[in-house]
Amino acid sequence: MHTFFFDISNHVYIIGGMFIFTGTLHFIVPNMYLKIMPGYIPHHKSMVFWSGVFEILGGIGIMLPFSKTFSALGLVLLLIAIFPANFDMFQKAYKRKGVTLFTLGTLIRLPIQFWLIYWVLAAAELA
């Protein structure tokens, strides 16, 4: 079983499942996502809805050979698009609470976004 994780061709299932899971959370607990939406982004409910839809579609699509390239590129664009919200979340946490474990978590999340982009590309055999 452990060899499953070492074979990069299987990572489309791991990362696809992660995006399906997080996309589904947009519909189960939308308030969690609404709370972190930056004020300068309009139509918060629609953005949470559509980002959830695209996470689910991208997660499914990256697992299918005929759509994995297109889906991987879409997921990369989605990860880039949500980066400002993650940065905004860090800034708000720092201003509100200073240096706390939560604030550090939001800071660490920023470079993880770039690692996720690489992982999506590698899983789809584009990196």
C-alpha cells in the first residue's frame, strides 16, 4: 500500500480527492469560506459557490486521463486566484491578534500554496 504514495501517477487521485473534499466543504460550511473572503472581492456567496464547483470539477477532472491536463491547469489558476484571500486572511489575523499560532498557520499556508501548484502539475505529469 505504501508504494501507492510513491508512484506520482497515483497522485492525481490523492490531489483530486483533496479538491473534491474541499470543494464539497464550500456547500456544507459556506460560512467558513465567506468569513475569509476579502472585502474587495464582490459577490461573496457566488464566489464561494463557484470556487466550490470548480474545485470539485477540477478534482474529478484531474483523475481522468482525457481531462487531467486541462483540469490541472484550471486548478493551478484557481490556486493562484485564491492566493489573495489567503494573504488577506494572514494580514487580518496579524492585525487582530499579533503573532499567534493561528497567525503563523496563515503565514505558513502562503508558501504551501506554491507547493500545491507544483504538486498539481507534477501529478498531471506537467512538471
